Amino acid sequence: MTRYAVPCGTIAFCLVAYWLSTQFDRVPPILLRGMQPSDFPQMILLLIIALSILVMIFDKPIEHDPIGINVWTSLGLFVVFALVAQIDLFLGLGVFAGALAWSWGERRPWGIGLVAVVSPALIFFLFDIVFRIRFPRGLLTNLWYG
């Protein structure tokens, strides 16, 4: 019975999301180029529903190991990220990445530092300089934006 819980939950979520997508504004036919704004999300949701049904039909039940401590630590780090991101998004991302690397077994300080500093910096500069997407102001982003 529990093997049907996740696919049924996924289907229920998709049905709610599908209903919400029917509330999107329609583009007048004269301005329409291709699909309506609701068409693509609805197609993806129908695909997810179909795959969930296939999982319920064809997936064989297996016994799983208990959830390990790394999973719980990683979930707890999401909470830490959400709290630190209130100060600055990239400070939160750096703390999350560094703590996650440490919790997964990385013990070299330069490796943790590389993950904690370089990864958020690359993400920031990619989106800020290449895609021209400005991030919310925070402790570190104020230094860059002035």
C-alpha cells in the first residue's frame, strides 16, 4: 500500500498544479505565436501523471535501507540555508555548499573553501554578468552592486 503513496501524492500535486494553470491569462489569437502560456506546463504535468501511473503499474516493490544521517543532515542544511539567505543569498549558498561538502566527508580545508566560495561566485557572476539578472540586495551583493 505504501508503494502507491508517492505516485498518488505526485498525481494529486499535478492535478492541483494543472487546475492552477487553467487560471493563466489567454493570449489573443492575433498575438499568438505557438502555444498558449498554459499549454507547456499542462503538457509537462500530464507527462508526470502518466509516468506516475506507469510507476504504480510496473515498479516492483523493494525493501529500502533506513534513511541515513547524511540525508537528515542535508535536510537540516536547507533550513540553515533559508535562515542565512535572509542576510544574503550568496552567503547562504556558500555556507550551505561548504557545510554540505563537510557533512559528506570532505575534510581538506581548500576543498571546502573551493566549494563554499568559488561555486556561489561562479553562479553569481554567470547570472549577473551573462544573463543580466540582478539578485536581491544583501550583505555581499551590496558590495558588488554598490
